[in-house]
Amino acid sequence: MTEAPGAPSGPRPIEVALLTSVFVVAACGLLYELAAGALASYVLGDSVLQFSTIIGTYLFAMGVGSWLSRYFERQLPAHFLRIELMVALIGGMLPATLFLANAYAPGAFRLLLYGMVFMVGMLAGLEIPLVMRILKRNVALKDLVSQVLTFDYLGALVVSMAFPLLLVPHLGLIRTGLLFGVMNAAVALWAVWLFRRELRRLKAHLAACVMVLGILLAALAGAEHITTFAEDKFYQDRIVFSTASSYQRIVVTQGRAGHRLYLNGNLQFAQADEYRYHEALVHPAMAAHGAPKKVAVLGGGDGMAVREILKYSSVESVTLVELDPAMTRIFSENPTLAALNGHALQNPKVKIVNTDAFGWLQEGSVSAARPPEGAKAPSGGSEPREAGSVGAIDTFDVIVVDFPDPTNFSIGKLYTNSFYALLDRRLTASGYAVVQTTSPLVARQSYWTVAQTIESVGLRTAPYHAHVPSFGEWGFIIASRRPWRLPDALPADLRFLSADTLPLLFDFPLDMARVPGEVNRLSNQALVHTYEREWGRTTH
């Protein structure tokens, strides 16, 4: 290390302490930014938009803070200490405050979100210049900049990896925010000790540190109560299960109408009428096939669709592809929730694959194109849809696609022509796929955009709809190479569908009739924008 003239060789304790503080400050700052982005995605949807605007606001605020740092000339350690405590309090309380605001004052959510992000960003922008000016007393400028930026970026790297993989799944957003607030406050307490000879009002600074630490530790101890307090108000019915996975917030409530499942605050099913949705989703395709043996379900980690599929004695295997292992785990192991799907996920016919459905379809297609090393390639004229030969595609008689609505680009890719082209390759020649496709009444153009996109890859479509009281009028689309035909019979124990009423589902009144739609592609994600515009007009 090259030091300023007259300074002894080797890093001084105060330098090590301040560089460690830079690491912690950078880690905490990025975490608050990520927490705000995740919360905004949960509440407002469209994760790309939310993360983009929050990152932009945060970086702009850091620039404002850096500019303001020029006005801090004296008592730099005292200023650093005060700023650190403000970051600890505002940033640490950010997730809890936003959760409570969403439940009790939803109209103020956006203002609080961007206001708190701006405040944290501005304070973070003040911190680093002050630390550099304090370190400049003992370190040459060349080494100073490289060291500070190295520790700054290292802190950001550690948090960017830990946030989705460790912190959110195990602690949740509220506890994670408070924990890092405590870390910020601990840095401030450390600064009191380091600069005890320079601080004019040592006892006052020490008292401020103790007070902020006390507030954050008390909130951390009561984090579960804060979460419950906010969610009880938001969901109204009693919460019987809640957890935060790497992918989403999962909440199950129980009220007079039975259990309800929410993912990131969005209703997925209500026990009182979920049978209508899942019977309509599964049986028109399954019964029309006649004797399906191999079935795949993409999404649907709650196991309700699998429950309906297992009503067919011809079924030999069901492959459930669900991204979030927390979903399949709780609906397999929790006695109450497993009872809702009839313990379908524990059936020996069911194989659970926790992975991204798009990647799963791609892997099947790639493996078909690349026979194992040393294997003899099939001779010309072989049928690519036939399973069993070397390098053949693993195909299915029926594929049920039960994804959430396309509220953001990560889900929107599962409604693109690229996805449906891969889906087509995994169907047997006589197979059917069925796709849940939002409301043709509320989101009419979105619904028919999906139909247009499926048809663009050469598949025939059979659109239909059903009334599900919890959702309203809901749409589905059957996709296949051969024309869909009305089944001769349905399973005997259904509560909603019958052979006589099934044709009515395929009749669309004028206000749900087909309208032109743009093909949804990975390159344009037109469906996400259309969906957001149409659902944005409602209070659903």
C-alpha cells in the first residue's frame, strides 16, 4: 500500500475498519434496492418495469447525494455517523413500512416506495465520498480510489447472490431488511468507537446508536407479528400458511368460503369454486383424447390439475413441471393443503420436476436432436414424434399448461410463439395441449392474442370459457394438430361439467367474440403490455 508522505507502512486499523464499513454499506445499499424492487413487483406487477424504475431512482439519488457531499466540510466522522444511522433506520424499515402501507394505505404505496428509495439512495451517495475524504488523511489517492471501489463492488456482489438464494427464502423480506438495518447501525456504533477522540458529543452519538439499534432489534424480534398484522388486513381471511420462496410470496387463507391460495398477493384458487376452474381446464382435452397414457402439467404446483387427470384409469404417468419447489412441497406435505388435491402429488404415477418449463421443453427438444455418443442415428424416414427410439423426443398425449397470467416478461415468455413451438414438439401426433388463457371478457384482446400466437406455429385451436365466481368469466384454449372433437363421455364424479353442457363452453357471446391480436414473440412481448392495459382498467 502506498501511503501519504510521513505515514507509517502497512494498513492502519482505522483504514481496515473504514474499508470494512464500505463493504457493509455497499451490501446494505444494494439489499434495500433489491427489497424495494421485489416488493414493487409483488404489489404492482411487471418486474422489469419496477426494477428498472427503482434502480434508476436509486442511482439518480446516489448522484444527488454525491453532489451534496461537497457541502460537508468539517466534523466528517460525525456526519458519516449520522448518515449511517439514517440509512439503517430508513433502509432497515423499508420492507416493513411498505408491507404495512400496502395493507392499510394502498394509495400511498408508490409515494412511499419511491420516496424511501430516493432517501436511501441519496444517503448512500453521501456515505462513500465522506469515507474517501476521511481515508484521504492516511492513504494516497491512487490506492484510495481502488480500495474503496473494490470493497464497494465486493459488497454488492455478495448481496446480489445471497438475496435470492439465502436471505429471502429463509428470512423473508421484512426480516432481511431489518437485519441489514442492524448491520448499518452496527457500523455506526463502530464508527463511534473509531472516532471517539474526534467526536464532540460522544455520549449523544452513542445514545443515538443505541436507540436506532434498539428500534431495529425490537422490530426484528417482532417481524412475524408485523407480517401477520399487514397480511391479515390485506387478505381479510385468517392466514393459515405463509412463506417466501426464492420465487414468490405464498399465502393460504381460510374463511367461510374455505381455503384460498395467493401468490404475490394474486388469487390463484378459492376452495369454494376451484373445481369449476380445474374441471374446465383438464377434462375437455383429456376426455377428447380417449385414452391418454402420458400426461404433463406445466405449472399447477398446487396439484389440483393433477387430481383431475388421475380420474382417468388409462393414465400411466403424470409429469408435473413446477418452477417453485416450495409449492409442490407444501401441497404434498401439509396435511390440510394436500387434502385439497386429494393427495395427488403423492400418487406413484406422478413425477415432480422443479425447473423452468421453457427450459424443460427446450431440453427435451435438444436431446432429441443429439443422440447419445456412440449411438446409431435413426435411419431416414423415422417418425420424430414416436417415443422409444434413440434420440427421440419424450412426447405426451395431453399437456396441461396452467401458468399464472402474463403479468410480467418472465411469465410472458411462456405465452410466446417460441414456447408454443416447443410445446408442439412434445405432443404426440394425436395429442392435445390446453392452456389457461385469462378472461376473454375483461382481457378480450389478450385472450385472442394467445389464440393467434398458438395458431402462428401451425396448431389448431379450440377456444372456450367457463364461469368461475372467484375470477369471473375465464378462458382456455385447446391446441392440437388434429381438430378437437366433443368427447363421448366425461368422468362420472364431476361437479361442474357434463356431456350435455360441455358444448356451451365453446360458444362465445358478442362481447367475448374474436378480435384481431398480434403474435406474441420473445422479441416484442406484446401480450404483457396488452394484458397490463386491459386489466389496468378494472379493479379486479
